[in-house]
Amino acid sequence: MDAEAQLSPRNRVYIIGAVLIALFLCAMDALIMSVAMPTIVMELGGLELYAWAYSGFSLTNAVTLPIIGKLADLYDIKKLFIISIGFFIITSIAAGLANSMLFLVIARALQGFGAGGNMALVYIVLSDVSAPENRAKTLALGSFIWGISSVAGPSVGGFITTYMSWRWIFFINVPIGLISLTGIAILFKETRLKKRAVNLDIKGAITLCGWVFCLLTLILSGGEQFPWVSPQSIFLALVTIIFMAGFLISENRSPEPIISLKFFRYREFILGNGAAFLSSFGVFSLFAYAPLFIQGALRKSPMEVGYAMLTMSLAWTGAPIMLTRFVHAINNKAAIITGALLLTAGSGYLLTFGPSTTMLECLIAFVIIGLGMGFISICTLLVVQNALPPRDLGVATSSQQFFRTLGGTIGVAIAGAVATASLVSKLRSAGDIIPAGVFSQVSENIENIFRSDFFTPLSEEIKLILQNAVAGSISTVFWLVFGTALLALVSGLLIREGKKD
């Protein structure tokens, strides 16, 4: 007897409603942050840490997802939810009080632990309370919440950043989080039987965290803090390999691994997670650096940045909701291929962008990309869930979330490394053209490029040079998005035809 049949309709609605509030909390935070980051950099400085504000959060988020997925199969979900939301609220307050980019990066990294717990538990519970034939429709409710968040997030983020203070993008999490925490504490009651009590794979958790952290540090610091061919780079590369080997050994030996290596015997598990990883690699990079392009190269306001990101979020949200109307007519493979084709087309259009690009052109590209990501995100999850036995639903769900988050984490890190290096290179090459005083100010504080009080008094010629430098550096990110979209398409084509979900 499945979980849906064991629950009364009222209790099922209560459970779904409670966890969707938690999803709304994390979705709002993710969308507001992308709009506010250019302004945060202008106030706190630390453009070299820009990627870490995303990657630190994504790193801890990614590491937490499979751990919480395993804990959800072993322990009480209500307690896990309350701990995750409570920790998210506390760290949101810390992020809002940040007085330097380093402090913000640390607070965001801690915040990722709470967000990862929330995200994993939401989709586990939504899947758990639904019969397999109804699971796609229930999961689409998550997309509906992303839809509400996509309307509120960028718009609220742009409004708060423009008319209040960026700090309130974090403080706003407190009342929403308290509502979510209270609702789950009062209404949620778990019905799923747990596996036998076992020890958590602590070694796996530590080595996984060390592996991803060292990899990100190497990507973000190599070529910036020290040369790629240097003792520091070689040391970091060796430590990364050691942690990765330790993680694989730990997962192979552990009776309850975070991600069992036996799952990689399933073709669809690999390809579904591969498509999720690749699409997230590109799209999360775009979410992080498109605001810099719009505000730095096109010279638009935070409110306009918010509206632009809103279109991508709405399209991302609307795609899976539209998909459920045809859920019995097409299979997961067809939906993933369609999504990857849209991603490829939209990111290919981005390659034509420059300082003369209009906001309408941005909106068109973002809508196409958002639709593609919406198709891929829901159907890769279904492919992975269908690839594994029902008893491993929690791990299957969290593994897909893990690979999506890991893809976004590494994507933002690599995008940050190439975009920053490209911007510095372009500014240096223009050093003979830019007046010495302006060049000195930009060299000492590269964030000045994005400041209106610095940019406005400049001559039109110098403005265009700086805009071209920003546009050219962000175009390297657009190429990454395009390349990963093509690879996601290949993954989708290799998936075998499955049942219609």
C-alpha cells in the first residue's frame, strides 16, 4: 500500500503545503541573491570573491543534499526539517549583518547547509506522499512554488536593493522561515517506514566536502592567487585527487554510503544525473553572471536586472507545469531532448550579445533558456527515480539534487575564474587608451566599473571601452553555457526510451 493511499486527503494537503513553504523560503533566497550581487560587490568590494558568494553556498548545499537524503531514510524527517530551517534562519541573519565580502561568503557557506537540508527534504516528501503514477504532478507543485518565487524573488530583490538595503534580502528570510518552521512542527506527520538504524557515513561526508572544496579552491585561485603551474596548484590538485579517492573508497566500503557506487551500474542513473549536472553547470553560471552583464555592460538598474532574471525564472517554472498537460503523451527522454535543444538555442543566441544588446533580446534568450531548463529539471529527476528500486527513493531524489547543485557549484566557479581573468586581461590591453587616472582607479578597485558615480562622469569613448571589456569577459560565460547545453543534449539522446511518467 503506497503512502498516498495511507493518507487522508486533508493530511496529504497539510503535508504538501508545509514542505512547499520551506521550498518557497529557499527559492526566494536563491533568486533575490542573483539580483543583489552586483550592488553588494559595489558596497563591500571583493570582486575576486564574487564567485565564492555563490560557490560557497552551493558547495555546502551540494554536500548536504545526499547526507540529508540518507538521514531521511533513517531518521525522523520532522526533526531534520526543523533543524534545517532553524539553521537557515540564523545564518540568514548573519549574512545580512556582513561588513565584508569574506564575512558574507562564510555566512553564505553556512547558510547552504540549511538550504541543502530544506531542498532535499522537500522533494523527498513530495515524492514519498505520491503514488508513482501521480508523482510527476505532485513534483510539479514544486515548480509552481518556484513560479511564485520567480515572480516575487527578482522583483522584490530589485526593489529592496534599489530603495532599501541589500541586507534585507537576507533578513526577509526570517519571517518566512518562522512560518515554515511553525507549520511543519505542528502539521507534519511522517508515514514512511524507516530502514534499520545504522551509523551515518561520516568518512564519506568529510571526504566529499574536502574533495569539492579543494576542487573549487583550485579553480577559483589558480591563475589568480598563484600560477596554474606552481607548487600551490600542484599541491591543491594532489589533495583534490586524494579526497576524491578517499570518497570513492569510503562509498565502496560503507554499508550505508551517501551515494552507493552500485547505482552507477544503472545507465539511466548516470545519464539522468549527467544531464542535470551539465544543464545546471551552464544555467547557474548564467544566473550568477548575467546580472553583471546587464548592470555592467548594458548599464541597467538593479530593478531592470530583476525584471530580466524574472523572465528566465517564469519560463523555468512554466515549462514543467505545461509539461504535465502532456505527461501521458510523451516520455522523459523526449522532454529532456526538447529542453536541451532549447538550452542550446538560447545560449547560442547569447553569443551574439554586446554593449548594444537590447533588453528585449535579453528577455527572449532568457525565456528560451528558462523553458529548456524547466523541461530538463523535472524529467531528469523522474529518470533517476525510475532507474532505482523504490526503497532507495530518498537517495535517488537527493542524488539528482546533489548532481544539479554540484554542476551549478563547479559551473559558477569556472565561470568566475574565466570571466575575471578575461576582464583583467581586457582592461590591461586597454591601458594605453584609458586615461591614467581612470586606469589607476580601475586597477586598484575593479568594482568601480559597476559604480554609477564612477562611470557617469567618464567620456563616451571610455565608457564604451569599459562596457566592451565587461561584455567580452561575460561572453566567456555564455560560451560555457552553450558548450554544456550541447553536452546535456548528448546525454539526453543516449537515454533509453522509458515508460511515460
